Amino acid sequence: MEKEGYKYTFTEALDKCMWEQYFIRGKQFRPGYYIKPIKGTLYLVCAYLGSTTLDNIMITREVMCQKYKVFSVANKKALEMEKG
């Protein structure tokens, strides 16, 4: 099944996240994980841990090569934590 909404490149998604304060999620991210901006720094967050900030995001080739979706509300649907 093709995941919907993953149309942004890494650079496009970062731009939306940093300058427009959106959350972003990579196509290959595990359910519940996303990136959010806090005071000019990007953090990896896991919603399963109560939106606990895990760490600064590590930028690897895999992170840069996948497609991203952009969203303003980090709910279960956006984070692919629910089926259907």
C-alpha cells in the first residue's frame, strides 16, 4: 500500500519545518515518530513516549533520500499510529 502525502524532498520539508513551524515525517519513519522544530533546532519525537523529545535529528543518506509529508497537528492519523 502506497503511503499518501509524502511529496516533499528533504530540503523542502526542512524549509516548511524551520520557517513555517510545521511538523514533518519521513516515509520510512516508524509509526509515531516525527520531527518538530523547537527554538530553531529540529528534534526527533516519539508520540508513543508522550511526545517526548528523543534527540536532535541525525542526518544520514537515508534521511535525505526519502520523501516527507508536512502537517500542523501531530495526531494519530498524521503519525500513522492507527490503521485504516
